Amino acid sequence: MNPLQSIGRIGSIDAASLASGAAPAGGVSFGKTLEDALAKVSEDQSRAQSMAHDFQAENPNVSLEDTMIAMQQSSLSFQAVVQVRNKLVTAYNEMMNMQV
């Protein structure tokens, strides 16, 4: 599953399951979804770095096109996670500034 699909599932989580710490009816918790997305981003970055290293070492099994695609996928998934983090921080700050 790619990180964007994982992030898309976050929107289906209800407040009651977040408050209780339990997984929602679908069986996937917010924390687990976020953890899976971060693991996938890390895996993509490692794969892209490995392919770049192999290409520089003139490995005949690694093409420039495949290396560039892997690097772009890694970059896009990282940017998506950064945007989700920014939205989470903004939401947290708004909640902390609410009058009770």
C-alpha cells in the first residue's frame, strides 16, 4: 500500500475511537496507519538510495530511468507525509487554543 492510500484512510477515523485509543470498526488505528505510512516512506527512501548507489557503481541491472523514478516516488511520499504532519500540528495547535 502506498503512503497516500494510508493517509487517505486516516480521514475515516472517528473521534470516539481516537479518545478511547481503540481501533475503529475497520480495525485500523490512527497510530498504526501513520506508522505504516512512515515505514513505507523510509523503505522508499532506502530503495532509492540503494538504486542510486548501484547506478553510480555502474551496475548493469539498474537503469537511470528506474533510479530516477524511485527517487521521485521517494520524494513525493516524503512530501505527502510532511504535509500530513503539518496538518496534524495545525489541528493540535487549534485544539490547544480553544476556549474551554
